[in-house]
Amino acid sequence: MSLPDKLYNMKFAEYFDSMRRMYLQDEKFKEICDNYCSNVADMEMYRKKKEKNFFKEHECENLSKELEEEILFYLVRKS
């Protein structure tokens, strides 16, 4: 079993060799690393959802403004 990809970042760069060894030999360290990787994956997922929701919200706001103008235009024209 090798070191999870999420652990290959600059914060741990100088410790990669030690981390590989400890990940295989120390169950507590492995558990901490696995929790970290799981948390990082969750964070990335929520960040993507937030970005997606932001764009959807922006799209809805723009559509609402366009529809408001269309309603007002229709009312003025038909009154």
C-alpha cells in the first residue's frame, strides 16, 4: 500500500520518505493520514459545490432582472 496522493503536497515535501515508511508501519499515523485525505477530498467537493451554486445563483439573479424588465415592459405596453 502506498502513500495516498493527497499527502503529496509542499507542506510535507521534506518528509515524504518518512511518511511512506510510517504510513505502512504505524496504524495510528495511517489513520491520521487517511482522515486528513478524507477531509481534503470533502473540502474540495464543497468548494466545487459552492462555485457551482454561486454561478447558478448569479444566473438566477440575471434571469430575474431580465424577467422583471419584461414584465414591466409588457405592463406599460398593454396598459
